[in-house]
Amino acid sequence: MDRTYASPSSQNLTAIATSADNFASSSSSPTSMSAGSHRSVKIIPLEHPSTNTTTSSSSSPSVVSKWKARMKRMTWIEWIDFFFPCSRWMRTYKVNEYLQPDLMAGITVGIMLVPQSMSYAKLAGLQPIYGLYSGFIPIFIYTIFGSSRQLAIGPVALTSLLVSNVLSSIVDPSDKLYTELAILLALMVGIFECTMALLRLGWLIRFISHSVISGFTTASAFVIALSEAKYFLGYEIERSSKIIPLVKSIIAGADKFSWPPFVMGSLMLAILLTMKHLGKTRKHLRFLRAAGPLTAVVLGTTFVKIYHPPSISLVGDIPQGLPKFSVPKHFDHVKSLIPTTVLITGVAILESVGIAKALAAKNGYELDSNQELFGLGLANICGSFFSIYPTTGSFSRSAVNHESGAKTGLSGLVMGIIMACALLFLTPVFEYIPQCSLAAIVISAVIGLVDYDEAKFLWRVDKKDFLLWTITCMTTLLLGIEIGVLVGVGVSLAFVIHESANPHIAVLGRLPGTTIYRNTQQYPEAYTYNGIVIVRIDAPIYFANTSYIKDRLRDYEIEKDESTGRGPEVSRIHFVILEMAPVTYIDSSAVQALKELHQEYKSRDIQLAISNPNREVLLTLARAGVIDLIGKEWYFVRVHDAVQVCLQHVQRLNEFPKAQEFLTENKPSLFQRLLNQRKDEFSQPELESGFQESFLTKGADPQLEPLLSKKP
């Protein structure tokens, strides 16, 4: 289907006079041009959707109906996989291929987990036994209900610091209530994670940018390292999540400094860092990375057993046996623990789900983020009835698990079995572990959280993200963890709002030899047409950015570039074409702004044209009456269609510069009409190219879509 648009003919004087008489109406409708020798312009008709809301809703089914349809299609095997994700790898388990690497990976990470669990429990202000509990029950629960096959869950440094920070402000760590609140916190974190998974709200964490997380973890690494310094220095320091009180406390107690724990702790730290480095850089020595924590514990315990140094503090008595079932208590403190619950859940999603997705991609299987979050939540809920504190996925242990060749969740079961053996048989030995050895394990682990490379990358790529990283890092160091995260997220959201309220808007020009229109700043060779501005809005239009868009459109109307303009010479802008393909959404405020813009343009004899709006946007405009207000004939499928129509109108304006006078004066004489007649007429390709020489032969097909003729 073609729309036919005619140019005024030099061979029909009466038609020109008629065109002058009807000029006013032709300026508002592209189809009201004179009859003469017509040249058809090929234009794809735009299908206007019905404003019937029932039709629209039926074409896009609701979330509930989608879930119902999905449930009806699910087989019994899919239902088992849905409730027990472990069945996916159990059904396809290849014993000859998977068993050996799973066993090796499980043993490797299990040996690494035992000393780390005790170290992180001490960081959280708890007895080491609760770290062992936290590395035992959650592993089995997650293996059944989690979807990742390589993720190693248990206590981690960042979560331990968050637990210590919030609970130490409520009660003294030596009080029994401190431990009971840590267990209650695990239950709350688990419930919150499961709730988010069931409501499929994991997408909310996307608002926390990677720059915020990197800055937060970098600052937290310094705080954790300084918090563990007391085991190196041999005296107590203030418990705080702010760097200044920690530094002041360390300096104030310098007179109590003890050499033996410092020398021993520094030696253990050097051994750990060396083994970690060799394990990372040399493939044949990668077992050293996992063996580091165990080496530090064995060496420290052996030294203490032989020499019995009185100045080195030991872990002390650890209860033997598996944890007993008990219900969390003190629910009257739930309200004060909610902020930390949200924060720990956020960290869990960003750390665990992030690394789980990366490992799933490397190992060639799909992972559901919400299922992953549900598995983590259930592990915390069930674990809270066996005296754990909040657990999540570990970056370091998961990386070692993957590097050790883990193929399925069986490696997690092996870790749990090793932890059970440690609880049943090895706790009498653990009481001789030096505290400085456990501190060295924590410090060597958090050194990897200091993300200098990320800071350098952000500085090189995006200064705005580097500023966000710096703000988050500094506020976390100076004002504490909770405030640091809140400030980082707040600034991150402010950047998002600013970008959304100030969207990218481009002036389009035509690429030579094509009917393609692109940003003139990106493609300097693209040219524009005199009297026409083509603008592309690269964002949804809503209440926050309507004022900015209107201001930019006014600027483009004034700041026209004459150097690249082609076509008939006109003194001002007569047409504004909005390319709306990138506009995915438009709200009521934007609709009202569009109406005001149309009226404003109309008062200045400027016609607004819309190109390529999507169905939902077009339906919103139809319901608001904007389509009828502007005119259906001014909505086009392509920018090129709109340009062709507008060019013919600009040509008419150029031919009849005094046309408006014909409307207010008497009908002009034949002589006056003859004076206004042109001797030569532009053909459509000439109008588009801006050159007056005719390049069309008499045999040219007038229905062919015109392309730009080459400049002689």
C-alpha cells in the first residue's frame, strides 16, 4: 500500500494557483497537496492499534496466567527438579568421570574450611565451635536445595564482620545473649532470602552497582585486618567498624605490645601468602592454595605443643560432638536486627549468586538466581536450629572447589562429612591452636578483597564509577559499614536518576547513498535537510525527563547546522520529526508534555511528526487523543518516510514564500500567479539530495524509493 504525495507541476498553472489558495490547510496535512503530474512516494503505512483495553490485555497474558500455563506443562520429573535441584545432577551422574574429581575437591575445600570456620567465628565475636557448626549443617541443606554445583557455602569474612558490628553494639560478646542473637540473625536472614526468592525479588539488588560493592569490600578488608591485629599485637583493641577508632586504639595500647605473637603471626601470614601465590601462579602447585590454612594451624599447634609459650593465647576448650537441635530465642530483638538482616542478604545475593552464575557458565549448565537464593535461605533457616550464625557462599573456597575439578554437589557432601569428622574427633586438638594463626588465616583471606585493579580500571574507563567507588570506600572506612553501604547505594541511585532524567538525545542525519539516519555527532558525514530537524530520544519518556526533553528540542530548533543542511533554502525550521523507536514507555506526564509541545509548535507554524513508535507507546498516545491531535497522517513507520513527506512540504514553502498573504488578500491575478510560477521543478531525488540538477531519466519508475544521488 502506497500513499501518494504530489509535487506542484510547472505545467499546470491552475494547480499552482489552487495550491496557493489552499496553502494553509496543506501545512497541517501531508495529503492536501495539489493535483498535477503526481510523483508517488513509497511509504509504508503505519498500523494504528485499537484503543480497546481488553484486546491489549488479552494479547499480553498476566504473570499469574503464565505461571498457570507453565505449571500445566511441567512433567513429574520437572516438578522434582523444581523442589529438589540436586536431582538434576544426580540423574546424569557419571561415576567414572565425576567421582574422583568430586572427592578430591571436597577433601581439599573441607580441609580448608575447618580452620577458616574457626577463624571467621572469632572475627564475628563467637566461640570457634559456632564456626564449625556453621560449616556443617548448611552445606548439606544447600547441596539438596541449591542449584550451583561448585558453590562452597559457610562462614565468610564479610558476613562475620557485619555480625560482630551489629551485635557488639547491642550486647557484650562475652554474654550468652550475644551468641543467641547471632543464631536468631541466621534465622532472619534465611527467612528474608526465602521470601525474596519466592516473590522473585532478586532483581532489586541490581540497583547496587559493582563499583559500590568493590568499594565496600575494599574498605571492609582494611577494617577486618585491623580488627584481627589484636591477636598479633598481644593486647585488646576497641571493637569498631570504623578505621579511626581502631587506629587510635592500636596506638593507645602500644605499651602493651608483645613480640612472640607478633613474630609468630607474621611468620604464619608470610607462609599463607606465599602458598596462596604459588597456588595461583603455578598449576602443578595449586593444591598449596587450599593447604595454606591447614598448614598454618598445624605449624602453630606443633610449636605450642613443643614450647608452651605463655604469651601466645590459644583457642581453648571446644565442645566435642555434633550440634544439638534448639529453637532460636529472644525474638524481642528482631526489630533491631532487621537492618543488618537486609544488609547481609544483599551481600549474600551479590557474592553467592554472582560467583554461582560465573561458575555455572564455566561448567556449562543453567542456574536460576531465585532458586539459588531459596537454597541459601533454607540453609540458614535449617542451620539456625543447630546453632549456626549467618552463612553464604565463599569466593575463595568456591574458586578452590572449581579449580580442584568439582563437577557436582557431591563435593559439598564431602566437605560436610569432613566437618562432621572434625566435630566428632578433632576438637580436643583444636584447643591448642594459637589465636594468631587463626588471625593470619583471616588476614590472608581478606587481602584478596582489596580491589586495587578495579579502582585502576574504573579510573581508566569511567571516572563517574571511580568516584562512586571512592565515595563508598571512604564512607565505609570513616563512618562504618552500614552508613558506607547506604551512602554508596544512595549515590548510585542518584546517578541512575540523573541519567534517566537527562537522557541521551541525538540529532539524526542521512548517511550518503542510503536511507539510513544516524547521529550526526557519531557520523559527521551524515547530512540534514533545511527546514527539518530529526531527533531521536534514547530513553523512556516519563515525568522526570519531560522538561529536559522539551528544553533540548527547543535548543535543536534554534541551533540548526547550516553547514550540513541540504534541500530547498528556507529561513527557519518547519518540521520536527521525533524518532521514537528507543522509547519503550511513555507515561501520562509525557503525554501531556507532548500535547503542550504540539500546541507550542503549532503556534509557530511548525509541524510535529512521529516516527516508528512501538505498539505500547502508540496505544498510550491513542488513548490520550494525541494521535488525533497531531493527525494520523503524521505518524510514520520509518524516518525516511517522514523526511520524504516533509521535504515536499518544505519545497512548497520555498515555492510560495508569500503564500500566507493569499489567505488574507483577494485572489491574485493571473499575472501574479505567473510570476510565482517556477520554470523548473525539483524531482523527489533532487529534493532529498539538495541539488537542482535532474538525475532522473524520463523512463525512471516513479514508484521506486528514491536514493541520494552522488554529488558531481
